[in-house]
Amino acid sequence: MKEGSIFVDTKKLPIIKKKVRKLEDQDDFESRRLWKDVTHNLKIKDIDAATEAKHRLEERQRAEARERKENEVQWETRVFHEDGECWIYDYPLLKRLGGNKY
């Protein structure tokens, strides 16, 4: 492929709506639920409020991590496992579709 050529023209791709559970049906630590205040404020273009919501969330997560460390409580994951310094998702799309890795 030569430099400057288009690999994928995303403007020509169809928009596919995400299929996700409603926020009230999600668990407490699911990303959409955790980040809902940040997302809402970004949608209404209130960057200051989004930044503050992000800061509150991240500080809460840091405090929870400190508390777990002080109490020697191991964080239990549900859908990821640690592989060295990396985290691997346990249910990748190809695995769910029954396909090969490559």
C-alpha cells in the first residue's frame, strides 16, 4: 500500500447501532454505567463538568484500590485474566463466533 492511500473509508461504512443492556440493568462496575456522567456531559458539550466527573470517578477508583491493597484483598475479575503485564479478554468475538484466532 502506498503512502497516503486510504485503507478503509469509514465514511462509506454503515452505522451499526450498539446492542447493550440499559444502564439500570448493568452491574455497578460496567464501563457504560461507570462513565455515564462523563458521557452525558460530553454529549451536552459541558467539558468542565465532564472533566470533573472523570476526576471523581478516577479518584474513587484509586481510593478503592488503596483500600483493597491495605486490606490485602485481591481484585476479582469476571471477564479478563492477567497474562504477564497484559490483560486478556476471556470472550473475544472470534471465540464467540467459533472462528480461528487468525
